[in-house]
Amino acid sequence: MVGVDVKVEWSQSPVRLDKASLLRWMESVNIGTEGTRARIIETLYKRGYLEGARKSQVTPLGEAVATIIQTLFPELSKPDLTRRFEAMIEEIRSGRRTRMEVVEESKKAISRLIESFLERLDSAAREIGVSLGSIEVDETCHICGRRAVSTVGGYSLCSNHLEAFERLRKALPRTASTLSSTPREALEAIARSRSRAGSWVREIAALALGDEKVYEALL
């Protein structure tokens, strides 16, 4: 006789960053300087983009601004521009370039960006209003009330819950196989697992457990 123990382990959910780990991340991707990084993080909190005393969490305003920057102002969604300006400042300090050379080059770069941004400001303002609920939209997410982007099983879902639905749809067969359970039993485990599944995924799992059309769409 050979005894076999089967142990099921869930994959770890992403670790939520705190201020210290945010600072380390900024250092790793070379954003800011030693003297400005801490101030940048504090500014994100003061402006209401992040919240949380121990773990940093993006607020609805922060999420709206991040989405708008990525879609309407992609030039600002990457650290390349910041690195470029910081590199020029270092060149002034080392004497490789003059202050006026850097100022003139920076003015030209910023002028081009401003001209491009002005054409998209109205769209950006509307998107922020929609994201924060101050501007009404035709359809809202059944779960959270944000603007809906698609419909699943007769329910309107926002981009966050739609992404959660797609991730859950791809992961459900593997999860059911790992647990040696039916898909419905795997969904029940996911809906209960606060430490192993994000809130959006748990909410989709709960919706599917309560509605056969959503459940069938996951299969």
C-alpha cells in the first residue's frame, strides 16, 4: 500500500504595493530622483489618486486619470519622457550641456505635447466626468455602476468586470481540474476565496452562480 496526499494550493494574487515598495519600483525603473520620489508618492495621495494607510489602493479618480492618460495621452503613460528630462538635468550638473540648451529643447518638446493635448482635452474632461459618475451614460455596469462597455448573459459590465469575466473564463477549466471538482464547485470556491481571488473576479463568480446565462457564458 502506498499512501498519497493531495494538496491543493491557489496561486498567489498580486501583492498590493505600499509606499515603500512604490518607492523601490520607481528606483528600479528610474523614475524621479532620490530627492523627488517620496514627494511624488505623497502627491498621488494628496490629489486623491491613491489611498490606504498600509497598502496603496487606486481610487476611482486615480483609475479614471490613469485610463485617460493611457488612451488619450499615451505619451505620458510611459516613463520615457520623465527620464529624458532628468537625463538632461544631469547633463547640466555634469557640465556636458548648458542650462539654456536644455531649457530651449525642453520648451520645444513641451510645446509639441501641449498642442497635441489641447485637441484632446474635451474628450479627457468628459471621460473623467463619466468615470466619477458626474456625467450620466446610457448603460452602467450591473455590479459597480461604472460605464458599461459590453454585455454578458444579459448583464451590462464595465471594462474592469469584463476583464475579470475573461480571466475567469480562461482559468475556470484549469481551476476545476486542479480541485477535481465541477466548474460550479470551482466557482463557489473562487467566490469564497478572498485571499486568492480579486474582488472583481469574486463578483463575477457570484453573478455566474446566481444566473445560469452568465454561468453558461463562462463555460
